[in-house]
Amino acid sequence: MSAARPRRRAQRGLTLLEVMVASAILIMVSTMIWASFDQTSKLRARIGYRQENDYLMRTALGRITRDLRGAYLSLHVNQTQTLLAATTQFMGRGGGSGGSQLDMATFTHRRLRRGSHEGDACEVGYRLADRRGGSGMDLLRREQARIDTDPQHGGVLDVLVPNVRRFELKYFDATTEQWTDVWDTTQATGQPGRLPARVRVLLSVEEGERREERVYSTETPLVMTRVLTFGLPIY
């Protein structure tokens, strides 16, 4: 009898308390592993979203600065039009709740169709507009291949940046050495016959689940700040 007791004692299994402790430890380890993977997944998604946003904003700011560097004023007119007046204009309105708005003539048009009667000059406009079918605002870019006497309308509208919170433009006046929110070459009290020396662009979007504001900005000089008069007849 005494020799059989150790054998029966060695064949016994785990107690209920030991099973519960082992299960609790396993649950804790599994929870920690899941939390680590979940945090890594969220961080990866956040970084990926930010990289996409950065690429989109760099592309948009590059497009805006390219149009600004090609902006120009000219005394040349289209002889086939009824109104023989200078049609190239640069009209920048200040911010407020609707953001800045800009309409101008620029040498940044690209011909997409072979044989089309289009040149490098075009009308380009930027403004914020309410998003269709949802909340928020989008930054729109308007382009018209042919310049006419109405620089604020016509052409094709495209969404350049979605979900924009702010769009602000400031213009540097070289004569006063000050920044201003408005630049209008159509008014005698504005800045007729000249363009700003530099333009500062500020663009912000909402980012993440908390809809935090992320601001992007740049500054670019304008190349042709004076009116183009080459080729005009001399009286």
C-alpha cells in the first residue's frame, strides 16, 4: 500500500485554482498583444493618411505657385471682340468665412488636344465652395483656355483639394512694403497696371478622427509684375 501512494499522487492533474490563474495570465498576455497590434495598426493608418495629405497638399501648392509665377498683365487686345480694352486682370479678394478668391490671367495652360486653337495664356481662378452632398468645403480651380472680358466666370471647375478649412492669400506691395488681403488691377483705387511682388499662400485641412487642423503654407515671387507692352503699335 505504501508503494502505490506516490504513484497515484504523481498521476493527479491541475487544481481548479491553478487553471484559473493560468487562464488569467493567458488572457492578460493576449490582451497586451492585441493592444500592441491595434496601436500599431492605428499608427500605420495615421501615418499613411498624413503622407497622402502631405502629397496632396504639396501638389496643390505647387499648382497654385506655378499659376502665380505665370501671372501677367497685358495691353494687347483681341481684335475680334467688340470691346477693345485690356482683358487681362488680376483680382484677389480677401478672406473672411468664405476664404480668399483669386482670378487672373496666366501663361500656364497646357494643350491637351492636338490641333486645338489654344495657346499658353488662359484664365485661372481659385475659390472655396461648399461640398456637394456633404459638409465642409473644397478648394476649386477654374481654368478657361481663352481669355475674355469676364475673368471671373467660364471655363471648367475642378476640385483641387477636398475638405479644406482655410484658404488665405496675401499680396506683398513693393511700393508700400506691406502685405494686403486685396489686389485688384481693375479699380483705379486698387493696383492698376502692376502685380504684387510676392504672394503668400496658406491652406489648411482637417485631419484624423478628431478633425484637427493641419496648416500648409508657401510663398512665391511673381515674375512679370509690370504690364506687357511688346509688339504694340507706336503712335
